[in-house]
Amino acid sequence: LAYFSTENFLPFAGTTHGIKRHFGFLHHQPGQPHDTRHTLQAIIPGQPHGHELHLYRQDTDYFLMSTAVQYGATVRQNSLIEDIEVAGDRVTIFPAQGPTVTANYVVDAGGFRSLLAHKYGARDFNLETHSRGLFTHMINVPCYHQTGGSQEKYGLPYLMSEGTLHHLFSGGWLWVIPFDNHAESTNPLCSVGLLLDPRQHPERPDLSPEQEFYSFIEQYPSIAAQFKDARAVRAWTRAGRLQYTSNQVVGDRWALLGHAAGFIDPLYSKGLYSTLAAVFVLAHQLLGARETGDYSAAAFADLESVSQNFVRSADKLVANSYRSFADYRLWQVYSVMWLLGAYTELVKLNMMRAQALRSGGYDRQAYYDDLVSLKLVGGGYAEFDQVAAQVDGLIEAVDPTDDAAVTATVAEINRIFRDLDWIADPFVALLDGKTFLPRNKIRLSLLKPGEGFMRSGAYKAHFFGELKMRDLLAYAVSEQLRFARPVLSYQHRRHYQ
């Protein structure tokens, strides 16, 4: 898994993946060139682990499957499963061809078409988010700055092509995920997808998916210009409503994993985090069940709660983001809600790792105990949940076509954020009109007791516990060295010598 975690692994993770140094957002109005002020470049921290990657899934999936085989897994490719029978002491799996398989436990990671979800009638579509999709892989998609205004004009630390670009507009968004955005890449492809609320933008059955895509983006001159010479290299996919969840994720001797449990929307790229968090929880529980022999639903209750909490949080975040897209002023303040949730979750995850590593070993149980308290955003901090409830309520109540109501709502959300004594200073700068987060996250002011990175009071106690600033500095230096490219390359060479 580490191979695909940061750009520092690129020399041996492969040259087909792109880099992801930021989440970039451009908010558009129909018939108008993009207004440079309606921009957000949320830069991913480069320290201590390095920036992230645009993963080319066919290569990552092949590598991970091969790794599983190396560790002893038996792979049956292209095997259609006709039924799964769960008895008191075993699970029996019936493939269309070949012998049946018996096991102590079965994990269904079959996505929307999960056999177990349908067998037990677990599917639930009662969700706030409504979006449908059109997507493909393309070539000849230029960097946005080649067609829509230079990097200097926008005043951004990075090119928009050095991260995931989100074009936003009322009722939807469009992703641009290049795999050819760094000098070492050998992959000319770019992933492109258009997500639309079908209640506002119904499907056009009179058009092919490709025709519908181009017909839609014609409304937005700066988007259309970026795709003027682009060409699809695979068949377009057009999907109806994407959202679903499950009213049951675990049962006696079975579990739904990842997108088999539920899916909301690709916005904010939460899918891998949600899936890997569930994998960690499930792996820990399976190791325990192997010792105790208890494979009951009750023994796996934490996976149920974590999966449900992650889906609910994603649904609320994405649904209200779509609502905010109707007016840039709403999106400007709600983007800070997203960032605050993502930032506090990242801080918590890093501090969980720092605390688990303190003894020189790795305390998996302590990490697990913290992980099952998380909900995708907010780092499990109660005051964050209170703030999110206030802001979400305001976004849900406002009529985006009522200018006075929007102005009042934006002012109230601003007040809520500015009254927080634990909000990061760069987020306040975004409220003041800045269009990017700082490229360099390290500042001396972060060391200031009571006001710096650790803040004080309940916030400090929740996120840092007994850790001191010197512990954080030691952790940061240790991780910076551990994940430095030269160190990783040396370890890789030794492993294969």
C-alpha cells in the first residue's frame, strides 16, 4: 500500500501514475469566461510524507493482486459467483464453474452489484446526494492554464494540472485528473468525468454520452476551451444516479466492504480513505475472530458503525457542496467547511500514528481504538460536529436564488468560523478572499504555545493527548527521513538485491 501513498515512491511504483499536489477548484457561470477570483487551490501538505498520486488503477490493482498472491492468496479470475450460503459454522460459496469454496467468513467487495447486499435486501437509496455521471479517458487535454489564463494571471503556487482539477457550476462538477502531469510520466491519458444532479440536469437520451458531454460544457467557455482538441480513447460511460448505501453491513460470518457497503460521489476523493479504513478495521477484527472463533455480527459491530458513519458524513458533505455550487459566495464559505473537516481528520490520523509509534514498536490496538471513533471528517472532535451541524443547517435552509438570504447566510457562516479559536489561520485567509492555501506549511508561528499548531484546551487534549511539541517535531523529522526519496530508493534496492 505504501507504494501508492506519495510521490516519493514514484521511482519504483511506476511511471503511469500522475502527481497530486492539490485539489483545484474553478467555479463557473454560464456564458462567461472564468473569473480568476472564483478559484481555490487547496495544496496538499508536502511534509512529512510527500504529495499524493493520481493512481492509474489498472496498474495499482494488478500490483496489489500480485502482492496478495505472493502472500498466499488464491486468485480465481473471471469467476462468476452464483450464490453464497451462510450456515451456523461455515460459509459456502458456489461459483458458476469449478468446485465450491468453504470458509469461516466471507467479505463481499463487489461494489454496487454486491451479491450479499442483494441477497439480504440491504440496499438503501434514501440519501441526500443526487448525481449521475458521464466519464471516460482522454488524450490531448491541455493544462487549464494553456487555454484559460496563465498561472501568473491566477497567482497560484502550482499549475492546475499538478493536481485534481474540479470545474464547478450550479448542479454539478467536472473532474480533470491527468496522469501525464510530471516529467517522469509515460502515460498520456487523462481521466475526465462530468457529475450532474439529475433533478436539475436530466439525462439527454436523445444524445450519445459524448454528445451530451460536449453539449453541456458549451455553456461554459473556459471549460469548453480546455476540451476543444481532446479525444476519448475508450468508450464513454453514462451512469444513472450513483448514490446507494446499505441498511446492514455485517452479519454472522459475512461483511460488505468498501463500495459494496455504499457510495456517494467522487467529489473530494474520499473513496480510497473510506475503503482502507474499513480494511484496517476488518483485518483487525478477523485476526481477533481467528483466535476466539467468534464470527458473529456482534463481533464485527465496529465495521458496521465505521462504514455507516463514513457514508453518512460523505452524503452530508457532498449534498451540501452541490447546494453551495449554486452561488460562488456559498461555495466560498462551504469550501472552508470541507477543508476544516479534512484538516482535522488528517491531524488526528497523523497523531494516531505518532502515538502508536512512540514505544518504538507499533500499537495496533491503540490505533484501532482511535480509528473506530472517526467519521470521515472532523477527526472525531465533538466541537467540529457542532460547527458542521450549524453550517450544514444554514446551507440547507437558504434559497440560493434569494440574494439577500445568501448574503445573510454567508455572513452567519463567516461569523461561526471566525469565532473558533482552533481554526487554522490559512482558512480564515480564504474567507478574506485568498484563492490558495500556502505552499509551505511550516511557519514559526506554529510553535507558539496556546496559539500555534497544537492550540489549547479541549482541542489540544483531543488531538494531541500527552504529546508535547518536541514529540511532534521528532515525529515530523523521523517521518520526513523515513519517506525521503533517497531512503526509499535505498530500501527498494536492498529488497531486490
